[in-house]
Amino acid sequence: MTFQIDNTDQNARACTIRTAHSTIQTPVFMPVGTVGSVKSLDAKDMVEILKAQIILGNTYHLYLRPGDKTIKHFGGLHGFSKFPNSFLTDSGGFQAFSLSSNSKPDEQGIRFKSHIDGSMHYFTPKSVLDIGYNLNSDIMMILDDLVALPAHKERIALSIKRTTAWAKEAIKYHISQREKGIGVNQNIFAIIQGGVDKEFRKISANELCSLEDYDGFAIGGLSVGEASEQMYETVEYTTPFMPKNKPRYLMGVGTPEDLVENVQRGVDMFDCVMPTRNARNGTLFTSFGRVNIKSARYVLDNEPIDSECKCYTCKNYSRGYINHLFRARELTYFRLASLHNLHYYLTLMREMREAIIQNRFQEFKIKFYAKRGR
């Protein structure tokens, strides 16, 4: 992987990441393809219509079904899904933590019960990388110890201790595997923890970022129930401890406002299920705020979802038609709504990049909020 900074506008960064499978221009939003597919969309939609440069796959779900060895049989995620551009796979730790009623982290890893059949499994720093090698993802997140907020200081301190220990084990293992010809074109990111406590964030960032063989670093453990302002303050405090010459990734965030605020604070990469999940539930994102497309007010509406949007859905269909599809629970609705929401998110990132390149990010941000009446 190569990384270069194309321009900065105060703390906001426009960068270029090159992996074995694609060139990624940041700031970038990664659509979430939990099981190797962005819900209701296929690889052609992602490449030809949305022009996505990278999507996220979920290690936990892909490991349980169909299994990482099955995916390896098809040539990894690229051969299996036919999406030719980059994949980032998370560690699976969050899902083991959130989906299993009895997940139990210990000093070596996380033991959890499958939400599918109740079988028991165990993730370790090494096993998570072995899964990533089989998936052939371009960027692999290493196992971290996630803590739900709020949490006692003792639990956060333990989380940091485990996360650092696991990160050291993972990088040592990754280097040894590369020497054997395994994972040569794959990259790994470490995940900074610490809740919303500044001192813990500083400790975690300093410990992890001293491991220079990591290809990038992420901020994890946010957007888990804390207030938006707490998230922004934590990111603003943490990013200065992260290397300037490597990608910065904020995991699981978020709303359009979250993206703008955290790009301003120096973040390069984002992911979140929000655009596709909200689409399926009838909430569509526009330049002027959110639209509840299931509302009766749109039954006879001839206008597109967003008058400023140039997505496939807005160029071809009315709010009235989309309203009808939602009310009828027609499967076509899920595709058209997801295309629109993801187009909005990806376009927002491209517009922010252009503003950073032209040193007018603050102007962009003012107009962004002005359209929302804020």
C-alpha cells in the first residue's frame, strides 16, 4: 500500500491510497458489505453506478457463513463477489461483542457464541489475520478489546492493555507470514481505544502508533451511545497523536454531519451501515436534510428525491413512485433507495475532497449546514 497527502486545509486532509486492487481518494466512505455484498446491490451497481473504490466486509459474518476457506476457494472476496476494487475487513470483535449474549474476552482473545447456530468460537489476534488472509482483503483490522460506554476506568484500562498486547502479537505474526509469502499484498491497521477519556486515548494512541510496521490506524470504540459532541472532542484530541503519513480511519461513523465534522478533524476513512439501513427503513438523505419517503405527502409528488442529486434513482424516478414501492414492500425499492443514499454519501465525500484540494473546506461546511437550515 502507498499513501500520499495531496493537500491539507487546516486539519482536513485529501489523500491518495493505493492498494493491490484500487486507487482510493480520501476522504472516503466505505459502503458496508457485511457478508460480501452491500445489501440489495451487486458488484456492477457498486462499480459502474456508484463508482465505489473500496467497501467493507465483516470478518465475523464471513467466517461463520459461508466460511473463510470457502471464500478462499473462489479466489478471495474479489473472486467470490466480483467486486474488483479494494476490500477492508474488520476484526469481527465488535460483532462478537454485540451479537453474542455471552461473549467473553480474556487475555488471549474473545470467545463467543454464533448467532446462527449457537456454536462456540474463539477469535485471537492470529486467527483473525488467518481469516483475513483467506478473504484476501486489502486492509485487515486487527483484533481489539471493545468496551461498551459508559464503562469504569478499570475496564477501559484493561481494554487498552489487551488491545496493545494483541496489536504487538498481530504485527509480529503478520511479518512472519509475509516472510512465508502469505499476505504480501495485504495491509493491517491497529485500532485505538480508550472510550471518551482523553488520558486513556492518549495512552492507547501512543502505544499503538509506536508500532511503526502498521500500515494505518483507526479510532474505534466511538458511536456506541455517547453524545455527538463527545465523539467530536475525542476525535479532535486523538488525531494529533496519529502519524501524519498514514491513513486515519474512524470506525462505524456515521451521519452526514458526523462525516463533515470528523473530516475537519483530520479523519480520512469512514464506514457505517446508516445509508443502506436507513434506506431500507424509508429514510433518504438529501442536500437539504432527511426525507421520510413513506409519508403520505409524497404520494402525488412528481419531483425526484433530491433536486440537486444526479444519482440513477433521482434521474429516473419520482418521489411518488419511490413512495409507492416502499408502501408495497416491492424489492425494487430497496435497490433504488440504497443507490440514492450511497450516491449521496459518496458524492458528499468527493465534494469535501474537492473543497480541501481548493482550500475552501470551511466555506463548504458553512454551505452544507446552511442548506439544512442550521
